[in-house]
Amino acid sequence: MAGNKVILSEEDRKNLVKAEQPIGGGGARATKHLNRTFSDFKLKIRELENEEKSPSSTLQLQCPKVPPRLRPNVEDAKDCYKPQVMSFGPYHHGKPHLKEGETLKLKFATTYSREYELREDEIYNRIRSDIVTQRKCYNRKSTKEYTDEELNAMLLVEGCALLWYILCVCLGGIYHHEEYGISYQDLNRIHQDALLLENQLAYQPLHDLMPIFFNGAWTVIFQEFFGFLPRINLWYKGGGG
């Protein structure tokens, strides 16, 4: 941290003495520069170690935001981390340009719940019992404006919507897109939205919403959705025999 003294061991001091020997008459100025550089180097290492151990570190988040240093400075690229149609999670929830996506999200969630006869109250309470942990999956500022009930409802609806979209893409049902009033172009945009780093849901709420009769098939479905496997052809309830 700034202001802390860096205490060098005897071995470090000996190494510094060797490193500071002037070559070609470098003098005291070169010695001072080397001393400052070495001290700063050790200080930076300690700062990074403390940062990695910090509970608020991005490394501890299941669903982090893109670090500022990785964000593009080019004006045309500033929106590349923002969803175009549908938000998942708190980072972009409720933004005006995603209003139509909210309506579509409710349609997906309702269809998923109906097709797999989910007990919404039971699942709601299951997610609600772990809501403190779910908050910790995201940047603290992003969840501060939501009550536990609001965040819980968000995770329930968006989890159902995302799982229905994934099933439809991987198992073929999404091509009945007319009933949702959406175009193929928007379907592709939703797929892009679901892959964005800042537009993710934690795994546990999704797990709570998965129909148990799929068992291990979910692993294959997710791998296919994220492009690790070729298109699969499985029977699913509501999609044919």
C-alpha cells in the first residue's frame, strides 16, 4: 500500500550493493534510481498479492465485469460488452433499449415453466435461501439497488428464459420463432447476448431450475450451446418424439 515502508532483508541489500556498482562512472544518480526501482518492484508484488486475497477482488466473482484496462477506447467499440436484445443478471437489467427483450424474456420463462411443470414457489424459496451467496457472484454496486425479493425474482425469470432458449437452440424448438414474434436476426443477437461476460447468471440458480429427468444431458447441451460440440439431436418434452 502507498506509504508503507519496504524492509529489505540482508540478502536483498547485498544484491542491491552488487547491482548498484557503477559501470563506467554511473555515480550516485544511477544508484538512487536502481534502489527506487527495486523497492517499487517489491511493493507492487505485495500489493498484487493483497489484491488477489481481497474478498472484493474480481478474481473471486463468478460473474465479473470487464476490467477497465481491457475496455476499448475506440468510440465504436464501447458497446461491445452490452447486450443488444436481452439481459441476464443485474449489470444491464432494466436498460431502456432492452425493453422488448424483457417482454420476450417473460414469454420464454412462462413457456419453460409450463413445459416442465416447475413448482415456482418451491424453486423461488430455494433460490431465496441462497440469495446472499448469489449477490456475491456480482459486483457489489450492481446488486445494491435490488432488494432480496427483486433479485430473487430476476434470477428465477431470467434463469427460466435462458434455459428455454438454450434448449430451443440445441434441440430445434426455437425455429418456431413466429409464436414469439421475433426474427432470426434477433435470435442470433440473443445468442451473442448470452455469451457476453457481463451478461451472465451464476450456475446454482440455473441448476435449481433444470428438469431432473434430463440428468447428465445438461452437460452435453451446454457444451453444444457454447460451441464445444456439434449440433445434437435429443428428444425433449414438448419438442417431438
